[in-house]
Amino acid sequence: MSFIVEDYGCKLCNFKSSRKSQFEKHILTAKHIRLANPIENISKTFQCQCGKTYKHGPSLYTHKRNCSKKDQNSKENNISNEVIIHLLKQNEEIKNILLEQKENESKSKSEELKTMIIELMKQNQNIMVLASKVGNNNNNVNSNNNFNLNFFLNETCKDAINMNEFIKNIEIQLKEVENVGNEGYVLGITDIILNRLKQLDVTKRPVHCTDLKRETLYIKDENAWNKDTNENEKMRNMITCVANKNYRSIPKWRAANPECQEPENDKYDLCITMMRNALGDLGDEQTKLDNKIIKNIAKQVIVDKNTTTVVT
């Protein structure tokens, strides 16, 4: 469709000029681009069942949380994942148009466009906040929690360390070897692992628990988040690797404490206890020990599904 008339005019914007240069400048303006190439659904209004309308989805979502007239038949009133993605893409398209236009406007107009761009960026931040809160509606707890979890793991925790790298970075300290001797296999190995996890920001950790009762754990491995098996095989492998590292550190402890070779010295008995505790146990008994360690760790990396934060 053409909007050009005689003397370089634009019917759509009611613009006329005898100069071609001014017309070329006009067709680059935000007004012309917006009217000539409307972005789908930008002007769409969002209406609540109480009758109030809003220009933006996030505004409607905020209103619905406090609206006295709620749809009793609907499954949920929360903003959906699809809507959030659509709003973000929509804002990004508008921002790109404004950025292009900003380069062709006067200084005063450029400042106005800059303000609009900043507002769009703020709105995007608000949308992201809303996304993290989706899941509070009790009518559809499962689907909301799934979305919360996906967003938390793949966006908030996208830079988390991989489990194999986490294990590789663990260097056993001599006091930790001694602690396994004093406290036993379960508490000693638990402390080694938790101390390393707590040194990391929660968003950088390679493991999160979403269900403490069922001990449901998600592991970051090979740059992807995946649910561990029902037997928590990846967690058990991690515990085994850490326990082996601890056991291989005993000779270093003995070298640093030569008196442990004297039967009359207290460290002699401690060394024997350390070696016994470091080995854990066999078969089903070892599985029981590992189960206790997994439970200890899960308690410290549990994700609060209502707020999509981690309880530490």
C-alpha cells in the first residue's frame, strides 16, 4: 500500500512537503513507522472480568492479584509463559525501532526517544519479575511450579557450574580429613560438600532440590539442567568421588602428623579411625550412608516454589 501523494506527502500521517529530503526524513520517524507498520497486538487492550481495561499485560496481571471479582471457573489467573515471552519480544521490537529512529532525530527528540527506551527496559525488568512469581495460584499448582522451575534453572541459574567441574575443583584440606575421622563418614563428607556449595552464589551451584520429601534433585551437567534419577545416581557418584578424594588425602595427613605412627600417641588411634570412616561401608549399608548425605545436602539446596528462591 502506498501513502505517497503529490509534493512528497504521506496520507497516513497527514504530512506534506515540497522537499524530497524532508519526506525521506519523515518516513523514518517513529510516528510513520508505527502507523505504516503496526506491530501486532501492541494496541491490544487487556480486560479484567470486573470491567477494567489495561494497555499492558503486566498491568492487568498486577490488578488481578487484588481484584475482588475473580473467575471461579478459570483454571488460573496468572500471566502465562507464552504471554510473558510475547510481551518481551514485543517490547524488544519497539525498542529496536526507537533506537533506529533516535539516530535520525534532533537532540530534543532524541532525548525523548531515549526516555521511551529506558521505560521499555524497565518494563522488561518488571515482566521478568512477574515471570519469577508465576505459580502462586493454587488452582494450577503443578503447571505453575513447572514453569517457575524452568525459568529458575534455565534463566536465573544459567551460569551455574557443571557438576563434574564442581567435583574437580574440590581440594580436600587436612582438617577435613581429620573431621571425617572425628565426626564419621556421613557428617564428614556432608561438611566437605556443603562447605564448597556455600562458597558459591546460589545461582552458581550445580544442584537444587525441588521436593525435599521425595528428594527430587536437579543437576547441572554438560551445560544442561536435568532431573537426577529416582536413585539419585549423579548425587551418589558425586559423593563417591568426594569420598575417594578424602581417602587419598590421608597419606598427606599422616606425613603432616608423623606422631600418628606411635601407638602411645592419641593421633595413632585417630588415624585408624580416619581410615575406617573414610572407607564408609559396603553394599546396602553404604547405600544407607549415602542416603543420609543426600538428605543433608537436599535440606540446604531446597528451592522455595512460592518465591523461586533458594533456602540457605
